[in-house]
Amino acid sequence: MHYDIVIVGGGAGGLELAARLGRKLGPKAGKERVLLIDRSSFHIWKPTLHEVAAGTLDTHQEGLSYSILGRANHFSFLLGDLDSFDPVAKRLSLKPIVSKDLGGEGGRVLVPERGVTFSWGVLAIGSGSNLFGTPGADQAHLLERTEDAEAFHTRLLAAFMKASFAAEKSMSVAIVGGGATGVELSAELIEAHRELLGSLGAEQRFRLDIAIVEAAPRILGGLPEKISDQATVALERKGVRVHTGAKVSAVHADRLETSQGDIPADLIVWAAGVKAAPTNADYGLEINRTNQFVVNERLETSAPDVWALGDCAAAPWVGTAGKEGRIIPARAQAAHQQASYLAKALIARMGQRRVEAPFVYRDFGSLLSLGENKGVGALMGGLGGPNFFVEGLIAKWAYISLHLDHHRAIMGTPKTIVLALARLLQQRVAGRLKLH
């Protein structure tokens, strides 16, 4: 198979790029010239994985089929997991697709290994967690993919059931990492527990203890201190114990060993650090110490006609005073902006032109969801200063609008409105918490 443009990775950046290119090229040319590859058949916006884990978001309702999105946006889609990537030959191969038997073991080969050639390639394969070599950390749950979040949700439901019939009537969750994922997951678990208690009799109700363990002096270290303080107060009011300055030295099945003593836990989630896949070193491209592809100010990798965007790319932060020498943070808004820039650059290449202007990242601030009708955030620019702070229901609505804006970019405004209304009505009928 050959396509002019091949995009590997259907996350926020890769999917939006494919959709923009497909719509620009039109119904016929788009499907013939643009290919999106992903190892999953449906798309979930990664910032919502903590909701999937807690059960407050249903992947069967939220998931969007790549094939259907491709048909609507005029790009082709291929299901597959990247096996090799040759930037010189401009060729990649995908691992075979193997069926699974009832026991979850590998079965027969459904689709053999496939090869794809391209004129221009884009890597948007995301990143994962950094375990920092911590002993036993591989026992903890990760929230890198939809499958991870669903696996945690299954364990969570089992732990809920066990606690409701246990003599001590309690269960505990320890979250390693006080970044956005850890903070939002803790708040969402509190909401899930509260919803569950409403369906239980008095003799089955149990206490949920949640601890966030952060090695830094405060949680949300990459955000303004005011946001960190607001989030800490909000979490503690919900009953979450926030341990700062606590370095995890080992992970066990039932506890964390930290510099402040042991923290018992029935479930452990690792949400600390960001590191790209070690297999990135096998693709013949320059990488940094966290395995990200090193790109220039135009998002070009060390190989001609190959770009990288999103969490897998170490892109220089240009055009912003005080940010020189830093790389753009791994955020959904960065991938969104990079997709818009690369769509213009690739259309120019197809027309034998070149976009010389560098990619300039604009930080529009950060928003955090702290449960139903609650949130905190800092929005950059306007309103009488370099930034301003929002909290409560306004911040929650602003947070939701980010999710809807992503859907608008890949589905269009009318369909996004219909989808939002459908989900609201579904919650009214079926409830907010998924218990199956």
C-alpha cells in the first residue's frame, strides 16, 4: 500500500490532522492520499481516561469509530500496531492482528504483517508513564490507553463489591503522582463512590480512602501555585489525603513504601512522569533522554519528510519570552495547535511549496476537573492581566468545552451538538456511573 501522507497514531493530534487534511483534499482525493493508522478501532480523548477508569464515562458511548470518522472526513484508516519504521526507505510495517481465545491467549492470525510506503510521514504515537526504575512499579495500574482505564475500572468494581461485604467496610486507593491525571482521578473516584453509595443499603455502605503521593513540594507543579493551592483545598475537603514531599521507594501489592512511611492500598495507580516508548529508538530518528523524537521549530524530525507531533515530539518553544530553550509541554492543546500547523505545512508540500514560518505554541492556560460542577483553572491573557483564575461551575463548564471543541474539530459543530445532547439525555436515563 502507498499513500502520500501516512499518520501513525490517532490521538488528539493525529486524528485532527487526518481530519483537516481529508476535508481539505475532498471526498475522492482525501481517501486516496491520506492514511491514519492506530492500534485501536475507536477514539477516546486521552484527557478523559480518568473518567473511564472511575466509571463516570462509558467507552461504548464515548468511543468514536475511526472508520466512520474517516468516511465523514475523507481519509483512510488502517487498524494496526507499528512494528518497524524506516524513514530513509519511507516504509513502515504493522504487526499481525491475532485473534484471542476465550482465555485471553493468542489465537490464529487474522491479518498478516502489512507494509505501507509513503511520501510524507507523521508520527503521533503519544507517550507513556515514567516509572523512574522504582521497584515493583510495574504492579501498579497505568492510565496510558483505553484498555488500561477499562482494566482499572474492572478491578475497581471488584474492590467496591468486596468492601461492601467486608467486616471493616473500607477500601483504599493510592495514586502516585500529583499531576493533572492523579488529581482528576482522585476527584472522579470520590464522585463514583458517592454515586454508588446511593444505591446501597446502610449495611453495605463502606468508606473510600484515597491518597495522592507526590514527591515534589506541591501537587500540580507545572501550574501556577494558586491553582495548586485551590486544588489541594478542594481535594482535602472531599477527604483525599495529599502527601507532598513523599518519594516512593517501592511498590507492593498492598502498599507503597515512601520517604514518609508506608501507605496501605487495595488499588495503586501510577500517574507520575511522562516518557515516550523505548521502541522510538529503533526508528532511525534522533530522540532525547525520555525517548521523544527531537524536532525543529517546524516539527521536522532528523529525517527528511518525516514530522512528529504531540506527546512523542520534543518541540522547541519559540516565540514566547522566557520560554526559550524549553520544549513544549505534553498537553492536548499543544497537539491540537500542532495538527493545525502541520495540515498547512503538508498541503504546501503537496503543492511543491514549503512553509518556512515556525510553529509557535500559544499557552491558553490549564483547567482541571474536580468532580461534578467543580473545577479550577488559569486562563492566559485578557481580563486585566497576564492570566486570570476561574473555579467552580464556570471552570467545570470551560473544561467540558475543551472536550466538545475536540469533537467539533473532527465531527463538525452540528454533530457535536447532537452528541452532547444525546449524552446528557443518556445520563438522565441510565445514570452517571457505569457499574457494568
